[in-house]
Amino acid sequence: MLDKGQEDDWFASAFITRLLIVSAVSLVAFVIWELRRSEPIVDLRLLADRNFAVGNVLMFALGFSLLATTALLPLFVQTLLGYTATDAGLVISPGGFAMLLMMPVVGILSGKIDARWLIATGFVGCALALYSMTRFDGEIDYATIAWARVFQSLPLALLFIPINTAALAAMPTTKSNNASAIINMVRNIGGSVGISLATTLIARREQYHQSVLVEHATSLSSQYNTAVHALQQTYLVYSGSAVDALHRAQAAVYAMVQQQAALLSFNDAFWVMAIVLMAMVPLVLLMRKPPPGAAPPRAH
């Protein structure tokens, strides 16, 4: 449903609607079945622990943000800046190295600083990094995009280990494997939801921005007439036909409108993700302070 939703226009599609019904019924049946078992495969009773429940919400938001931006940034540079698939992958790769270098540091800090402070700092840092991405334009260079990804990845490293530490610190050892499986599953689901909603948001906001921009790209606008006339004179040199040159000039202006609408839609998506991450900060306060010296969980 998430993968094909935007492609099939969501619930305008009978197929997507059926998938939603099957998923909803299956989820309800799954919850009832697991809660009635003395030794369930997925122990949903663990969510009664406040730290673990909040930790799952935070991990969902982390997966939502991380995978959505990992999908959007290559799409942005390929569709709007003309990057190849290889260059699109390379431009976000410095962020991965930055996170890799930060992980040992965060592991040390987790044993010395309250995990809740690290989590709050991580979410604020990620939100600010995403806010900086809302200022992307069509002239942005390679280095700026790469550094923006690095600035996003550094605070992300403050989230993985501390969230697991705070969520699982009070968990009985016999339940730790089950709890780790649940929180990892939630992170993966968050990533799937993030990618799906981000691509849908871009498609819908692009339509909106295009409709707004087109209202100003008419013969009633002096700026539009000036731009079209200048382009027409340029094309007239090559075509020799005033009518053909005019059509090419109008098509060029429309292409500019489409590009700007797409750019604004990406900015909107980064805005939404920044807001989602900032909304997670107050939830951190709901978590109890992990016991002194609580070690990061072995699996995360």
C-alpha cells in the first residue's frame, strides 16, 4: 500500500483500498492474538513500559526522517540539478562517513551523559539541518549539498544509541531480544512511511505550487511578457520564424515554472520533516532517566 499508494492515486484505487482493509484487519487480529498468548512471538506487553513506548515513537520518527531524506536528496539532485545516479549517491556519502565517525564518540558519551539530553540534542540538530535544506535553490553547488548531509548526519548519530539505551535500560534481560526486535521493526516501518509520505507530499505540493505560479505567468504580467519577449528574440535568431520562436519561448518559461514548483515542493517536504523532528523533543521529557551507568544495548 505504501509503495504503490502515490503511483495508484491512493484510495482512488480499489486495489490500494483493499490493501488497507486487509492490513487493518490483519493488524487488529495480530494484536489480539499476541496479547492472548502466554509466550507471544512479539511481546506487545513490553509497550506498557513508558520508556520503551516513547522510545518506539522516537525511533519511528528517526526512521521517518533518515530514510525519507536519503530518498529525497538523490531525487532532488537528479531531477532538478541533472546529476547522474552515481553523483547522486556520492553527494550523500559524506554523511554516512560522518555518522560512522561519530558512533564511537556517542557510545562514550552515552555512559557519561543522560541519554535524554543526547536524544533532545540530536532531534534539535536534525531539525535545524533539515531547516537549512529548505533554502536549497536551483543554483546550489555540490559541496553545499554534501555538507548539508554531513550536518544532518552528525546529530543523527546522537539518536541511535541513546534512544536504544533509554528505551531498553530498564528492560529485563530475558526480554531484551524481543524488545530490540520490536524497536528495529518500528524504525523500518517509520522509514517506509517516511518515504511514502515524502514522495506523496512532493507530488501534491508540486501541483499546488505550479497552479500558483501559473497564475502569474500570463500575458497580464509585465514580467512574464518581458521574459517571453527576450527569449523570443533569442530563438528568432535560430528559427527565423516569429511564431515558432514565440512558442519556444513560452515552452521555456513553462519549463522554468515546472522546475521552480518542483524545487518548492522539496523545500516543503524538508519543512515537514523538520517540524516532525522538533515535535519529538517534548516527548523525550516523558522518558524516565536511565539508571546511572546504563550501558548501550548490545543490539540496535
